[in-house]
Amino acid sequence: MPCLPEDVRALASMLPETVEGAHQGHPDFRVGGRIYATLWTDEERVVMKLTPEVQTELIEDEPDAFEPVPGTWGVRGWTSLDLYAAEEETLRRALLAAWRTVAPLSLVARYEGLALDP
């Protein structure tokens, strides 16, 4: 079943110290003052900050759902996920990876075994 923008909000809110804000008119999700995901509700996609290694892995695993953001942003790990093409487990995995990429190391260490289970 495809994911919805509401799923992004619900899952992101489960991640420790996540704060919802706005970036260029789009809802975003931050930890430690840094954006790890931006929701494009009209386009039914979410853009997340991943490591280049995780980005490559996700794109290889699900090429119909993930793609790097064009240009330098994509080279730096920013990745777009088409919500309509994603299962909830895929969204959970990607959001958690984005949170871990951006969160302060001490916070990541504190939640080493963290899983996004509803």
C-alpha cells in the first residue's frame, strides 16, 4: 500500500527530539536544528538527507521509489522518495537513516537500537 504525507509526519514524530518546521513553504523535520527530511505534500514525495552510501543502497534496492535530488544536492546525499511507490517499511527505513545521518552523534549513540515501529 502506498504511503501518504500523513505517514511521513506520523513516523517522523516518533523519532527522538524531532521538531517539525518549514523550509521554503514545505513542512520539514529537524533534529539538533538540522533538517533531515522535507515533505512535498503536493508532489507526494519526501526529500531526505542520507549518506551517499545509504543513498546508493536504497536506490539500488528500490529504483522506482528513490532517486537522488538533481545536481550537487544529490551528490551530497539528498534523496527523493516517491511516496506512492513506497511501502511503509521503506519509508520507515529511509526516515530512520536520514535521522541518523543528521542527529548529533551523542543522540544517535543513546538510541543505538532505535526502530520505527508503530
